[in-house]
Amino acid sequence: MSFHPQMEYAPAKFHKSARTLAEQGPAFAYTPENQARFDENVAHYPPDQRKSAVLYALYLAQSQQGYLTASAMSHVAQQIGCSAAEVEDVVSYYTMFFTKPVGTYVLNVCRTLSCALLGAERVTEEISAALNIKPGETDPTGTFTLIEVECLGACDRAPVVMVNDDWHERLGPDQVREFIENVRTRGAAAFTGCHLHKEVKA
């Protein structure tokens, strides 16, 4: 007699992973300019620690292609000397890397405490309504992608939206539609930027 419950091992009972692999995409290689940038950056690390340059290597690939395909990840793996699976682990961990096409402007709305208390949820709702998309989606024109993220580290300037690698601070819900139109017409000139960066430059 066994005290363990009888386990049914029918195939339907097994857990199926929901993880999806990145699309293969066309063959990828750095442009000569990006290869030179990578070579300069990786030279700062000992030869046996080239993997430390993986984030920079991925940023270069994403800036070149717009998002990261399996081909791009394989190229990065070859550059830093590791497996493609190790590179994919990094890509799947960080929210700033994309494995499918995104809009020209990726609107990352902070939803952590300080921003939440000052209306970040309503900011997201207003962006969704203005663009007719949900978080994680791109508008039909391919101009905007909306993403909700955790703390962006500018709690005193909440609500904060990171736009690509740039910054817009204190975006109130009532300012969203004007902000969207300003981005359409003025591009990066519509962003406030980070006040700390401005102070350092001054």
C-alpha cells in the first residue's frame, strides 16, 4: 500500500510552456559602423568576459533593425562568444528589448507607486483611447507602441513616460492628447527630457 496519491500521466495533463520563440528573420550582421562601435566597447572587458557586453551588443542590434529576431540574437551570440539561448534569456528578461516590430515611438508608461498615485493608470487609459490600442499593441500607422513598465527612477517627476531612449516627465492625463499630437508633428522635440540630464549639462 502506498500513501502517495495515484498520479495520472496522460499527455493532456502535462504542462505546456507558453514561451514563444522569436521569428527567425533575414540574415543579420552589424553594419560596419555598428561593428566598430561593438569592437570599441567590448575592448573594455577582459577577453574571457566578452559576455559582459551582451546588453550593449543587443542595443546595437535593436537600434539597427528596430527589434530582435533570432538571426540578430545568433549574431550577438557569435560576437560575444556564447550560445543563442543565453542571449535569448537576456532578451526575454528585459522589457526594453522587442522580439516583434514596434512603432517609431515606444511609449513606456511607468506604473509604480509614485506615478500610480499621480494618475499613471489614467495616462495609460488616455493613450489607449487616443490611439485605440491596448498596452502591448502598436497603432495601425506604426507610429506608437504602448507599454506599461515598472519604476523608471524619476519618482519626483511623476507620471513619467520613457519614449524610446528619451524621456517625458510630469505627463498628466489631461495632457495626453496634446502630447500625442506634438510627438506626431515635432518628434523628439516634444519630449521634456530628463531634468537631471539638463542640470548635468548646464
